[in-house]
Amino acid sequence: MRLFSRILLVALAVVRTASSSHISLGKRLLGCVVEAGDPVVIDSTGEYIRVSFMNDSSLLGGYVGRDGSQNVLRAVWSTNGGQSWNYPGEVFRGELATHDINNAIPLQLLNGRIIYAPQWQACRRTAVYDAWGTLAASFVTNEDVDGTNGYDGAQVKVITSVDGGRTWSSSVVTGEAASHWPGTFNHDATHILALYSKDGLGVVNQLYELQN
């Protein structure tokens, strides 16, 4: 009871202090989303855009556009917070009938190298993170086991690269069939957390060690 009384007294003291100094809590709580600019059309044929910071704090974007019968993975770059965009070029293009590619995730490494990780047919929902120089990419794929709906609900796998994405390791299954929405987290210099959800389990994480 004494502990409760102390907590109550502290709470009352805070309220009195706030009211006496005429602090407007409404101006300090950033819980409302308010329009702060006009829509900027980056590409009228584009879909599935993703944006990340570059090392100099400019923005790097990736998306899939359309060019006739082809899907085109494109890159865009902004130095003014997305008010306007430059078009440095395209990364890949392929026929719509044979190249179901989207959700490109661009990422600049600390050494300046840029990697570009799209979702591609049987290898979807890709997440790439830089764990102290080792790239870890997690994705859902039905290359070995059928999913509940194509690639979705199949296996989650992780691959790694120690040369900036030029070459990649063999894949390791981190989530068996009936898994969804993969991710990784750079736990420390030698460990990553594999993240995913799995039917019957819910949201799952598992620690993995990075070895030579």
C-alpha cells in the first residue's frame, strides 16, 4: 500500500508540474499522419517500389516497370528526400511470360557497392542484411518443396556472401515447408537471427552462427 501511495504521489507531482508550466501535450505527441507534400509520380508503369538510404543519406529506390511485353527492374536516386528522382539505369529486363519479378530491394554496402535483391518467380520475398561485412539473404522458395500457393508456404532459406554479393554460398533451410515472410537480423559479427512465420507455430526466430 505504501508503494502504491508513492507511485500515486509521483504521478500527481508530474501532472502538477506539467499543468503549472502550461505544456501542450498535443503538440508533442507525433501520432498523427498529416500530408506534407504532393504525390510524386516516379514511373507511371511502375509497381512494388522499395527505398533505402545510401551512405551519403540520399535515397536509392528500386521497382519493376513495364516496357511492352517485358518486366524491367529499374533503379532511381533522390538527393532531396524524394521530391524528385534521377534515373541511373535499369538492372534487368525479361519477358512478362517468363520473368515474374518485382519487389526490388536496393541496398548500398559500407564499401559503396550497391546490391539489388528482387523477388523472382520461385524465389520470393527476399530480405538482405549486412552483418558486419557478411551479406545474409533470406527468401521463400519452392525449388525443393511445393508451397501452399506456389512459392508461398514453401521453405525459407538463407544464403551468404563475403565478397559484396559477387558470389553466394549454398543455401541453408531455416524454415521448413509451410513457412512465410522471411527476414534476417544481424545479431552480432558472427551470428544472425533467421526470422519467419510458420503455420502451426506463428512468428519464429532462430539463431545461426556465421562460420568460414
